[in-house]
Amino acid sequence: MRPGEIDEIRKLPLFAAMLPENFDALFRGAYVQSFPPQIELIREGDPADFLHVVLEGSVELFATWNNRETTMATVAPIATFILAATIKNGPYLMSARTLEKARVILLPSADVRKIFTTDTGFAQAIILDLAQCYRSVVKSHKDLKLRTSVERLANYLLRKDQQAGEQGHFDLKIEKRRLASYLGMTAENLSRSIRTLNGYGVEIDGSQVRITDRKDLAAFAKPTPLIDDPKC
């Protein structure tokens, strides 16, 4: 790994409380690999041989069924995926592919599970991580079941604007077809939803988003921390 990367990884909540000797032992068995764009890293249904840590680039998690495909999430540095399959020693429920050139650490799942049983700090961090992931799934399900497609898009844009410092402009950093899939709508429905939000102060040109009236957009979207706050 490059200078400084191991320190950044050590600060991740998942690894921060590990005993130093256990952290060193886990990463001694790690592999660091670079991948070009659109490379499949894991396949849905395969055994979870590795826990992945994204160092550079971005990775799309997606799922397929009956010739259909949907985007589940996008993983950006520095973050891990897919922890639940690693701990359970079960098959991957999602596939993953690089969206751009990426550097990824592969931690053998057997090593992760071994240290999980002996390192209390690591075990507690894993439980908290999985609890947060579960709550994120519940929020996503509520978002999908309780909101219309336009409301989902409006709240998505508000969350992204907040992450960008509420400057009123930001880059989507995701293709519109993938955004539509992530929000549970067709590309055509996304286009209609964007046109609807034009009346609430939203301007989208390519990947560039500009919110000219955040108050009006928020009044329409009605965000709630029980769905939209990642820390809740």
C-alpha cells in the first residue's frame, strides 16, 4: 500500500478499535490490486472469499434477476463491502464492478472471521457496522415504499446537496441510467421527474445539478431524518 493509506484504513470505524497485533495480522494476508473500469469484482451467488476495501475509484453494487438489473449502491473511498457475507460465510447477495479505475484491498474472509471471534473491539465494530447497514436498508425500503418517484428524486438531490455543503450546486457523479435504477424508476420516469422538479428550483444539465430554491424543494420533498439522515 502507498504511504499513508494504512493509517487512513486504521482510522476507519471498522478497524479503529482492533488490537494492533490483530490489525497487523489481518493486513499481512491482504492483497492490493488495481482494476480498470467495468471489471466485475464479485458475482452474486459466489462464496464470500474476501472482504473488500476501496482505496481509490468507485464501485457499483448491483443485483440481477430474470434478465433484469438494478443498482443497489455505490461505494467510494475509503469504505468496505460486503461485510455481512464475509461474517456469515454465505454467498454474495450482490455483484460488484468498478465504475472507474480503482484500487482495492482484498482481505481473506477466513482471517476476518478468525479475528472477529478473538478481538472484542473488532467484533463490536462489526456489529455496529452491520446494524447501520440494516438501518440503511430499512430507510431505503421506506423511501421506495412510501414516496413517489418524484419525491424520491427530490430527497436524493437534497441529501447530495447537503453532502456538498449546501452550496446549491454539485455533480451527480453517477450516470442517469444508474441513478434511475438506484431510485427504482425507469430512465423515462427519471426524465419526467426532473422536469417536474424544474418547478421547485432544480436545474440539471448533464451531471451538473443546481438548486436555486432549496426551501421550495424541501417543502415539496418533506425530508425526515428517519429516512434521510445517514447518522440516524
